[in-house]
Amino acid sequence: MHRWRATLALLCFVPLNAALAATAAPFPLAGAELARMQAQAKRVTIVRDKWGIPHVYGNNDADAVFGLLYAQAEDDFRRVERNYINALGRLAEVEGEAELYRDLRMKLFINPDFLKAQYRQSPAWLKKLMVAFADGLNYYLATHPEVKPDLITRFEPWMALAFSEGSIGGDIETIDIKQLEALYAHGAHPLMAPILLAEQGSDLDHEPGGSNGFAIAPAITKNGHALLMINPHTSFYFRPEVQVHSRQGLNAYGAVTWGQFFVYQGFNDRVGWMHTSGGGDVIDEYLETIIDRDGQYFYQYGDEQRPLKAVDIALPYKTASGMASKTVKVYYSHHGPIVRAKDGKWVAVKLMNEPLKALTQSFLRTKARNYKEFYRSMDLRTNSSNNTVYADADGNIAYFHGNFIPRRNPKIDFRRPVDGSDPATEWQGLHAVKETITLFNPKNGWIYNTNNWPYTAAGPYSPKASDYPAYMSMNPENPRGIHAVRVMENRKDFTIDSLIAAAYDNQLPAFEPLLPQLFAAYDALPAGDPLIASLAPQIAALRGWDMRYTLASVPTSLAIYWAQDLTTAFGPAAKARDVLVLDYIQAALTPRQRLEGLVRASDKLTADFGTWQTAWGEINRFQRLTGDLAQPFDDSKSSLPIPYASANWGALAAYGMTSKQTTKRIYGERGNSFVAVVEFGPRLKARSILVGGQSGDPASPYFADQAEMFARGQFKEVLFYREDVERNAERRYHPGQ
């Protein structure tokens, strides 16, 4: 435990008793180190096109990585730094004591000694990339003394391993912070009173994270070339748009998560990859039976009583008067860290923790030239939280449902915590990729995923659930999945334009089972019921609605406010019964409850906007006022009308608000963010759109230059080839210039 504390002290480049690190200057570069970086900068050219997109060209992969990280820091250093502050479990050092247990959650798994050891074990080629990653960021800080980091004044190569996969929320983030705090805040003890946390909310509390991926085979495209739709639904401004190119064969274009040196969702001239969150069961919880022997804790495993490993974790945090630190004693079984208590037992979590292999896979897939090479990268099996939709220039389309799938006893239900004392619950290695749910060139000619199950991914040629253990696919069908099949099936003439149109189709399928029930409830009202007259105009409006959103649509506003009211009112009941809230609303509500929800929705619209007859475009808006990590919103300031709707209602072009709403209008924060469609012909063609713009600086011309196009669903031409980039160049420079 003393080694852990020492490592944490090394991580804190500003002493714990110093003032907040935001006032500190970056670590100075000088001598041979500075000369080395200056020489590397001369080998890198960054070309900014008319949208501010950086096209980074380097002699080798390390040069390209150096330039890529430098360019990212130019566009939004705060987001780059914040991702590593969070990944290293140091958020409380910036935000204060409220983030202590978020930091603890990270530090249960992120041990800097382990990451440094992984770095030392890395192959030489990957070490060079990690050095270039750190050098690019440090050179940016050295050449921009006006930039004051919040905390990290010097980046180290091994830090790249702390954030190696690219998802918006990694596996670690599935651990509930409130339950973790409830267990450890006052010292964990197996005989402590039961931890009772209120079951509130529902699965539709927030705009869902996730994505859409569509792959179209040449047989059903107009030009006879494979098409790929890349449509991540992330929090806005989570990933910028980049191109990174080297003479060693790297030429990737797409969305890169701030601070990472690989394109996470994108394409090169030969292959394209789109990750959608979900996949199989990759995380398991184990109920550990704890025995207290005079303050020494053991847990039952088979016929043994094994000692729990106790580790003291130091958690520095910011206070009004400087820095303080809290030490928490945490416990581990061989399954993993103890993260909560349940039914008188402690719960350990087991999940993937392979940062070196994950970083290797994340980079190598960007250089794949064909399906065989891409498959080879998948054999590393560390893309734990994602499915992958794939297309290439050879005309292949493919699908991988997850990548890291532990092999388990299929007779045991791993959807809930399992008995940690039973050796039969252990993982039995990993499934080979060929054993997981995959598709390759299905006869129907299309593949899709919307974070749903894979059993409709290719229409009648989809995988069969009966062929796989239940833990292979844990996600249910969702309204977007139903919607996606409709826009894909029975098509023979896909083009870039028509695939964009399909991905922006404005149906809201979630209302199809719900509205007939509402109408039946209204029609069954007894004569003289006051609801007949008071709801007549609303029912008439909804009866005449085609269940498609538009800016001018009043029924869209009414239907969404009605559904939001019901999910808020009945979400806790659905969660208590472990039922999806839309399923619960459809199956369990009384007719009166449906009608009363419509009354409340009408009243809220009237209270907020003066009338329930308010067009959707007056309510649903885009606004980007500042470069803050969490955007403020203000109804009195200018904004753009947005036609799209929440993915909760089946909108393929997703748009929703995730923070607590303090405004009357809805302002998007998650959904369509970076969207691209690619045609893999002899000469690649692609179009893309980025929410807002490339830069996080409100003074930049690229801060919101794509906002109006985003609102219209209008895409820009992707400038992929060097000659096209040069023709549209607005700035050409070496890092540091």
C-alpha cells in the first residue's frame, strides 16, 4: 500500500499543499528534450481546411501522432486534459470533494505502477507512439505559455494506457458511485447496516448513449460500391473530426476522442469501422460471503476462506483553502474490487483490464487494409464495450457483436450478481472471435446496429439467438432498431444521399403502440366526463399526426411531453419490476393514467410556452454559448430550431438533453455529434457533419460554423485526398508555428 501512495504522489505534479494547479505553469522544456521535439515538429505538417479540420501529415506514425495531439490541444486543450484527469482518478483535485468517489472508482482499477509496467512491456513501435502522444501535448504547452492546465502540467507516455479504448463511458463507469460511496464513506464493515438506496428514475431518464451503424453491400447500391454510415450518439463535443496520415501506411479519417492518438470511429481509403455501444455481457458481479476474524476479513470460496486484500487509496481533493486528502481502505477478492453491498454480502466486480492490448487493437485497426487484417486486430479481443459495423473497398460488409466475451457456465444467470463462493461461476477464458455473434456479407445486402440485439441486424439473415449462450447478447430490441429495419429493407439503389436520408428518417416508432391505447382510453370515457371536452383538441391533433417530427409539428411537442410525463411518473415502478419503462407504460397503465398524463403534458406546455399548441421547433433548440465543458443554456439568448428528437422515441437522428433542465426550451447535449457516410469506390467519397464546429474556443470561426448545416441535416464534402485538402486549405504550418 505504501508503493500505491508513492505512485499517487508522483502523479500529482503540483504538491498537495499547493494552490490549485490551474495557476501552475507547464513543465519547462529545454536542452536535448526541446531540440528533439523541435526536430519532430519540422517533420509534421498540419493543414487546416475551410472547416478548421486538421489534416496531419508526418513522415512516420510517431510524427503523425505528435502532430495529431498538438492539433487536438489547439482545438480544445481543456477537453484533452479533462479526459486524462478523469481517467487517472484526479477529478476531485480540480472539482473538489464532491468528486472523491468518482476518483475512487477509477483508482480501484487504474494503478499507475501497473500502467508504467505495461508501458515498459510495450513493443518498440507502440512505445514510440506513446512518447509522441506525450511530446505533442507537452510541446503544445511549451509553445503556448498562456495556456494554464487545470492540473496536468506534464504528460507522460504511459498515461496513454489510462485511456486506451475510446468509448464515451468505459466499463468502469458501470459501477454506481452512490453505492460505492455508501459502502466506503465511513469505513466498510461486513456487519454494517444494510445500504438502502432509493430506486428512482427509469431507463429513459436521460438521452441514451449509443450509436447507429449501417453497412450496405455493393449489390444494393446504385454505384456498386460498399457504403458505411457512421453515426455515434455521444455527448456533444466529445470527439472532434481529424485526418492523420503518415508514410508508414497510416491514413485514417474520422472522430477521435479528445486526447487519444487513434481514430475511434472512421475510415481509411480501404476500410471503415463504426462502433456502437453494447454487445455481450462483459462485466460480472460476485456476491462475496464475508467472515470477520478480529478485524481481518475473509471471503468464502469453495471450501476455503480466503483473505480479502486491503488497499489504502489516497484521494486528494481541492478545498477553499488549498488541497486536502482522504484515505479510503478498499477491499478486493480475486474476482475484483468490492464496490457495494447487497443482501448482507459484499459485491465484487470483474471486468476487462487490459490497457496494453486495448491500445494496440485501437491503433492497429485504423491501419487495416482489408477484412483479414481488420479481423486480425479483432483477435486481440479488447474492444469490450462495443459492437462494430464494418465495410471495405473489396465490397465486404461485416458485423462483430462485441469482441471481449468471457466464456461462462451457460446454466448460470449472469444478468444478476452470482455466488462468488461457487467456483462454477468463474470465467473460463475468452470466446474466440469466431465463436461470438458475427456477420459477413449476408445475402440481404445490409447490416445495422442501434445498440440493440443482433437478431435483426440483417433481416432474415440475422444471427439466431438459439445458437448462442444468453450472455452473448444482453441488449433488448429498441425503437431505433425497428425503425432501422424499415429504412433498410427492400432497397436496391442506395447512394450516399439516400443513405443519409434513411439515417435521418423522421419516424418516431415508439408512439405506435402507445397512441392507440390513449385513443381507446379517451373513446371509452363515460358521457359527461369532463376530460371529453378538455382533451378533445389534443386527441384530435394526435389522431391526425403521422408520428413524424418536423419543426412545425404541434403533435410532436404534445406526444413527446406526454411520453416524458409518463416515463417520469412510472419510471420508478418499472425499475422496481426490472421492466423497461416503455414496456411498462404499454402493459401496466390504466386508461385513466394515460389520459391524466396528457392533461399534465398539456398543462406544462401551456405554462412554459403560453399554449399547448406549440410547434416542436420552438421548443427543441441548439445553443452553444461558451467553451465550457458543461454548456450553460439561456432561453433569452439566440438558438437554432432542431427538428430531430430523442432516441428514446425511435429517432434515428438522435437529439436530447442530458443535464437537469433549468430552461423552458430543450437544448441538445447528446445524440448525433459526428456523422459521416463513406462510399468505398476506386476513389473514396465521403461526407460528414459535426455538431457545432471543430473548435472549443468561442472566438474561433470554427466554433459553430457547422451548426446551421447540422440543424438542416446538410453534410459537407470530406476532403480526404491531399490534393483536395490543399485546394481548400486555410492554414498550413508545423507545430509550434
